Amino acid sequence: MQIFDSFKSTTNQSLEPLNGHTIVIKREDLIHPIVSGNKFRKLKYIFKDIESLSNSIVLTFGGAFSNHLAAVAAAGKLANIQTIGIVRGEEWENKIASSSTLSYCSDQGMKIHCVSRAMYDLKEASELVHNLKSFYLNLRIISEGGTEILAVKGCEEILQKEDEHFDVICSSVGTGGTLAGLINSSVSSQVVIGFNALKNPEVENQISQYIEKQNWRIEAHYTFGGYAKVNDTLISFMNSFYQQYKIPLDPIYTGKLLFGIFDLIKQNKWQWGKKILIIHTGGLQGVKGMNLQLQKKGKLHLHYGKDLLF
């Protein structure tokens, strides 16, 4: 598939040393202008598998500002594969234009179904999905967040041979697929740390389905209250970080990740080695939507100097 066969090589960008720690960011956000970061990695082999089937239609799930939905819609458009998005929250049915993400997905040809949170939580067991499976006999379902064995395989390609000298690999954690891939491709001398972006006590069990190594842990103290929840402290940190390094972070995942790492080092609570590699997993398409929400509430918002992607 052309979108996954031609992409920019990942670059590692060094930050200023912090309390004796060497910090490098792997710019996965730059490998593709739309399907970037871990979404690119997760979808690579899934879409290659879908292309090997005849007339497949892709169905997946996500919120109104979901990076996953946007990436699937873009990949489907480029591969000429029909996509269907099940969106959490029936209130979005008549205000697609209020979400830059959903507007983009619609423009890419994704058929959107906005459902109640109760129905959304049922996922594949819902009546809607049952009906769609009956109507589309060739339906290929991708789980929320995209984590499955083929997604983990793609994420195993994030780390390269030249990354083996790092003591620690750090990444955000949502459904766990990206971290599982990093764990599988890490070397025995490394520790892989996942910074939870939401309150998800089951994520360790989810990750354990795909790995055999024990060189990892989850840091769950920097969720800022839950998925997509932020405060002025986090936004202020992200603005300062961008001003210093010109690296945009997203408030759902990578902002919390960098904040957590910096905070632990500054408090002298970091204990996993001084050579740190941080995976920038992309997700920048959600910045505009988050900013609109913050501005409506009169809250501090992100100042990146330009619109990012959408």
C-alpha cells in the first residue's frame, strides 16, 4: 500500500540535558503528514491485510476528536477502501461540523454513526454493529485505538538498531499496543516505561497478551484526571516546551508524557537510567479541537503559532 511504503525516515531530536539526564525525542509525528506516529505504525499491517481481501469495508470506533478515526479515514481514502466510524456520543449526530476531526473523517468518505455512550461501550456487541455486519458481509472491524497483533507488529518497527544504547524507552499509553511493540523490540538492558494517558487499570493485562519480556512498567500518576482531561499546569508546560524546542505536543498523550518525565527528573524521583529516548506518537490533529474547547471555557490554550493539520 503506497501510503505505508513511502514515508519519511524517523529522526531523533536531542533536548537540553536535564539534571544530568540525556533526553532524545524520536519524531514519529513527522513520518506522514496525516497518518502519523503510532497510528501509522498500527495501521500499516492491518491495511496490508485488508488489501489482500476482496472488497473489504473497515469499521472502527472513536471519540469526536479521535486520532485513530482520522488516521483510519485517511488511510481508507488513500487505499480506496470504504470506512465506517462509530462515534461515542449521540449528541454529535447533528454537529459534525463542530469537530474538526469528524469533519475531516467525513470529507475522507468515512460513514459516521454517532451513538449513545451506552451503545458505544458495547462495541461489537451492539445492535448497530450487528446490523452492519449482516449488511456488509466483508466487514473488517478494527478495535478502538487499533490494538491487535498486526498493530503490535507495526509498532515493533519504531525502534532501530541505533536506539539500543538508550537506557530507557518512554511512550504514552492508551490501549497498550504501541508499548507492547516497543517492549518486544527493546533489548534486555533497556527499561520501557509507559505513561498512562487515562485511568486504565486493565492496561497491564492488555499489554501482557502481546509480550513475554518483563523489562517494563506503567507510570499512572500523570493522567491529569483521565482521558482528554487537562489543566492550566499541563497547557502551560506544553506552551513553554514548544517555545523552547519548537516541538508541538498533543494534550491527550505526549504532553502528559513529557510533563511526567520532566517532573520525575526535577523531583529526583527518576530511577531508570540517564539516557532517555521518548517516542513522539503524533496525535497532533486533535490540538485544534482541544483548543476550541478550551477557548470556549475561557481556559489557557495551546499557542503553536499555526494550525496543526486540521
